Amino acid sequence: MTLVVADGENADEAVNGQRFAAVLCHGVLGYLEQPEPLVDQLCRCTGAGGVVSITTGNAKAMAVRPALEQRWDDALASFDTGGEIGVLGVPTRADTVEELRELVRIRGVEPMRLLPSTQPRLSPRGTQRSGLTGH
């Protein structure tokens, strides 16, 4: 195994054009205002027949965490926003399945499976949160 330290937006250059059977990006897109450059690199670094795996917040489930925490005003407001202050205390954004599908499709990767997480995850505060898993 070789670890390479580089920005995701420069992944292709950092690995000298090498292609991989699987490229994973889990829990990162939500922290980027513009995910397109990173998604471009993910798709570019995937070899023929390879898999791109992306997990990110589900924009259609933004109300779940505040509702579980009984923050009703925040839960209602989340229906009109695409982001929140995440568990790390920094702003995050979320994507819909349709947005993820289009992000990879226009870069030549055909989505095989896009599905909501079936396992609730616990945040550091002990509350459940939902996510989107894209394969």
C-alpha cells in the first residue's frame, strides 16, 4: 500500500494517471461547496469496469437529525435548505440521489446503484443520522 497526500481535486496528477478498480469517497462531498472538481477526479481515476463509491448526506433527509434531537424549528427549516451545521461544527451540504446520479453520469460513469443508508448511524452526540450511499 502506498499513501499519497494530495488534494482530491488533483488526484489524477498525484497518482501519475494511474487507474484503479475502485475509488472511494466517503463523507467528503458534504464539506465542499463545489463537489464537481472532486467528482471529476474520482471518475477520472477509475479504470475501465471499475467502481466509484460515494457516500454523502441525503438532502431529502436533512430533517432527520434535528427531529431526533427534538429541534422542531430546525427540522422544519431543513426542508428549505441544502445544508446544516454538521456534527463537526462546520457547515455542510447534502445531495439528492438525482444530483449524484447526474454528477457521475456526465463524467462517463454509469450509476449501478444509488440507495439510502439502511443503517442509522450515531453522531458523536449520540443521535441518529441518516446518509446516502452511492455505488
